[in-house]
Amino acid sequence: MAFVISDSCVSCGACAGGCPVGAISEGDGKFEIDAAACINCGACAGACPTGAISEE
């Protein structure tokens, strides 16, 4: 299962910088994870300062 970003995202970009496969991009009001590209490593969840990222 891919990780997902909740509405508590503050669009800081920390998750995108931590993603080893570039599966995260800035969306409308928050960052978004491309489920097809996500390798489920969890690096983004560890980089998120607000805890907005969790497993789907």
C-alpha cells in the first residue's frame, strides 16, 4: 500500500526532498504521493514535521 498525505499537510516540501523515487509533488493546497511510483519505504513519513503522512 502506498502512503498518503492528509489535509494537515502544511506544504513545506520536506517529504518531497526525502522521497528516493520522486513520487511526491506539490498539489493543490498540499503535497501528493503518486501511488504508482511509491515504493512504500516510509522516508516521507519520517521527514514530515506535522505527521501528515500515513500508510493508506
